[in-house]
Amino acid sequence: MSDIDTPAAVAERCPECGGRVAAHERFPTWCPSCEWNLLPPVPPPAGLPARARRRAERREERLRRETRARTEQVFGLVASGESALRHGAAVGAFLLAGLVHLVSLVVLLTGAALLAGWPVASWPLRALGVVALVVAVLLRPRLGRPKRTGRLSRQDAPALYGLVDRVAAELGAPKVDSIVVDGDFNASFGVLGLRRHRQLVIGLPLWTVLERQQRVALLGHELGHCVNGDSRRGLWTGAAVGALAEWRYLTRPGRDNEVHGNFVVAIASFVANLVLGLLHLGVRALTGLMYRLHMRSGQAAEYRADGMAARLTSAADARGMLVALFNEATLETVLVRQRALPARRGGGRAGRAAAAAEPGLWESLAEAARSVPATEVERRIRVSEREVSSVDVSHPPTYLRLRMLATAPPPADRHPLVLDAGQAAAIEAELAPHRARIAARLL
Ligand SMILES: [Zn+2]
Ligand SMILES: [Zn+2]
């Protein structure tokens, strides 16, 4: 059934080309033929002069063009089956990570030497040594830390662990050490800490809007990160990427707008901010270089993870999972509506009774996502293409991920990994206490 025929949709004519457009009260009206109103106009930010605004727009447009050229080039390489894994850039990234670790090591050794009284023992040098050691601690390689809040044990959630283990076995990936559920509209997988703890994080809002096989596809993508040769995630490079992110944070100059009574303090603060600013620029350049070096292998790895998701389920389920990722704004809308319920606003006993009769957060969210019309899904895909936007910067733009699934569908003669209704219900029962906790936090 086309959406134009559903009762909620009102057929209208496009003011640009006269083509038929569908109007839904919840979503922007746009024209699929000429893309009129694909992106509803947003009011320009207040207080910015027109010239500065135009300059910002041109800069944004140039960045978009560059990103499009780069990402579509990688897409072409991966689609034509060229191995983007063993690539010179990956070697460069490995060496750059070495440079990052070397900086930390040099600061550490300098601090230790000065403190030990080498080359000359004097208290100012020892003090400098202590400072260098503190800095070395701040600069250290970052291995990440497994989350504890929301962690499910194997005893508490045998059905969920069972499903995740099946997905891992199917992909030839090792078992996860822990599963965490949180309130994000996302999911992730990481190998963390010195012990290399393998942790899967499932955002319950995202999980909620997915159908059963789309959930399997999501797990397939995330666990696919264990076996897709993602160079960003190794111990050596991963620790350097983590360290760089921390350096960027540490060197961000303070927005110090106070008027200093003392001239000396003002000068010192100015010089400190200048030095920090220069360091910050250097760190930003390194981060940018690291990102570019990883771009090709990282995006190729993401396409492979999507391919694994499709092989475990089907191209349609993997596609459904990617399209569901567009629903983050739907979550926001549902949260706003739920927060406005009378019981939440202290409506007394009558209000609480009225609110109890209303569907809860999770049912409302699932229903809102289910009722997104096909024309709106199509609009979101085209917006992703126009804006070259992805769910997060580590992934290729969504329109290219969808195109890759269509270009390279999995072979048809394999059995999908099926999450049946019984197992799905068992998993839901295991998640129920976490749903209550996370709903209370979100609302
Ligand atoms: Zn039109
Ligand atoms: Zn991914």
C-alpha cells in the first residue's frame, strides 16, 4: 500500500513542479520529483551578520563537497571489490600512532630523569620532573574503560547472551565478556582496558524501534567489528586515537574573559592561553591526519560489518536496521510528549490515572517508529545524500551504506539466523527491569 493512499496522508500538489506530494501532519511535506522542501528552511542563527553567515555557508558547502568526493571514492573502491585493508594509509596511521606513544614516553622518561637528579640534581629541576610526570599521566595511552552501569550478567540475561553468542559463533568472532544496556539511540562494541574486555552496548531506544530480524542485523554489525579488520580498533592505534582525543580536550584554551586586576596575571593568562592554543592546533592537525589515514580502511570495515549483518539476516533486514537509525528525532518527539503527560506535571490522582491509561514510553516509541510513512523514510535517505550525513562520524554516510547493501546483496542460498518470537519474549523479560530504570532516567 502506498502512503499516499493511507488516511493520514492528504494528497497535495507541489508548488514547484505540480507533481503529487503527500502531506503528513507529523512530517514535512516535500516533493519526491523535484525535491521541493526536502529540507524545510531553518531560521538563520540570530546575531550573525549576513556576510559572516554566507561565508559560513560557503565553508560548509565546500566541506560537504570534499567529504562527498572522499566517501564516494572509498565506496567505489569497496564496491569494485578492491581490498582497502592493506593500504599505505593504514601503515601511515600505525606510524602516526607510534609518534603519539613516543611523545608520551619521552615526557615520562624526562620526568623520571629530572626527578632522579639527572643531569644535575637541583630542587627546581626535581619540581619540573614532578610536573612532567603529572603531564605524562595525562598524556598516557587511553585504552578505554568498560562500563559498569546497566551491565547484565550471564545469569540475569541468558536469552540475550545466548542470541549474542550465536551471532558471534556465526561470524567466527569470540564471545563478548559483557553486555550493557543504556538509554542512547545507538549501539556499540568495544575492546577495552588492559585486559581487553569485549563489551557490547545496546541502547534500549534503538533496540525498541527494531523488528526482530533487524535486531539480529544490529548485533551482526556490532560483532562484525571483531572480525572486519578494523584498523582503528587495535591496541596500538586505538590507544593513540584515545590519547589524541584526550589531548584535544586538555589543550582546549579556556574561555577566560575575566578582567584581571593584576597586570602580571593578565599577561601570564594570555601567554598560557596562547601556548595552549598553539598546542591545540597541533593536536587538531594530528587528529585530522589520523582520521584521514583511517578513512579508507575504517569505512571499508563498516561496509563489511553491514555485509555481515545482511548475511546473518537478509539485505532487507540490514536495510531496515539502517533506516531505523534515522528515528533519533522520533525518540525526541516521543520524550517531549511523554514528559507533558499530566502525571508528570503533578496532576494529582486523576492525572496519574489518566497517565496510566496512556501507553508508556516504550510502546509509544515503538508505535511512532512503526508509523513513519515510506515517503518520510525516502526523504530522510535523500537528506543523508544531500548533506552527506551519517549516524556518527566513524561511519560512512547512511545513503552510501544503503547503496552498498543494494549493490552487493548476500547470496540467497543461506539460512538466516532467526530470532523467534519465544526467544524475543524471553529477552524482553530480561530487559524489563532495565526498561523501567532507563525510562525513569530519560523522562
Ligand atoms: Zn515538485
Ligand atoms: Zn560500525
